[in-house]
Amino acid sequence: MKKVLVVEPDVTAAETTAGDLRRQGYAAHTVDRGSRILRSYHDADLVLLSLDLPDIDGLEVCRTLRAESDIPLIACTHRDNELERVLALKAGADDCVLRTWSPREIGARIEAVLRRTRPHSVGADSISLRPLHIDPRTREVRLRDRVVDVTATEFELLYTLAARPDSVVSRKELMAKVWGSNWVSTSRTIDTHVSSLRAKLGSSRWIITVRGVGYRMGHVGQVPEVSAG
């Protein structure tokens, strides 16, 4: 049974969320302060973190957790604000969702993040789009020999696009492969993650928007290399 630590200052909301998760088969526990989560996250399999904490800025908690561990982390916010979602992803969250979720949606998102954070099989292929290199065995992204710090979700998104460098991947397919859902019609989740990836890669040219369809890898003047693992 996977353990989810719910970090939410509103006690009623925290217990409601924990109850919903328990009914879906998770072992859920709650804390109401950022300082407490930093002391108690070690026994959890995933952290569901409110960005609106009374003692420590939620984004700072994200950064601290990511600096100390690779624990799967979903941030949640009451504000439908793209900048806040981007900042949460840059701070180390694997996903960022609106607090208006349904029990089924948050359960599915937790399942999807846990699935994405599992290591790829030994036989997975590494991809080289020089000077960008993606290794699924170590889950490492390198750009000009510099390690790019990406979240588990960002890695899956980048790997999915890079595996088909000459093709446009539709938003629907990305949502199905990376998020395991069809929420694309009501969410800007893909756009937020793409924006974060572009910033981390230092250029928008790596991921090209094909309006009305989806995304593709940018042409970098090199023939892609795929090496078997």
C-alpha cells in the first residue's frame, strides 16, 4: 500500500482528501505545516503539497524536498495561475494541480506520477539529439555535457517527444502517454510543463508548438542517434 503524505493547513480539507485517498487504496496521513513535512516525509511514497502554508513558503518547501530527495511530489494551489504552476514545476514538483480536483482525478494523478517515477527498464534506449542527450536508465538529461535538472514528469515528456524527433506528437497522445489521462481538453498541464522544460533547456527551439495539434522536437541540425541500452 503506497503512503501519501497530505500537506494542507485546512484540517477539514486535509481529512477529506485523506479519506478519499484511503478509499482508493492509499495509506494517507496529514500534516498542516511546512516544517512538519520536512521532518516526516521520509516514510512517504508521495507528497501532496499545498502551496499555501502558514509557516514556510510552499515553493521553498518544494525546493528543499527536491534538494534532499527524489520523492514524488504533487503541488496543489487554489489559484488558476499559470505562473504559479510553472514556478512549482521549476521548484521541483512533478505535477501541479488546482485544489478543485475530484477524488477520482487526484487519485489518477497520484497513480500517474508514481508510475512515471519508476525507473525505465534496463533495455530502454538512450537518445542523442546533439548536443542534447537523454538517458532513461539514469533518468538524466544533459545539454552540452551539463546536467539539466528535470522532474520525473518533465523527463517523460521530453523523452516521449525526443523518441520521435521527426513527428508531431498530439496533445491527446502526450496526455495519454505521459499523464495516463485525457484531461487535455480542460487543462493547461502540457503547456505548463513545456514552458518549464524550455526554460531549463535555455531555448524555445528545443520544443516546437504545432498550433491546433501538439508539439515536436526542434531541428538542431544533427541526425538523432539512438543507442540501445
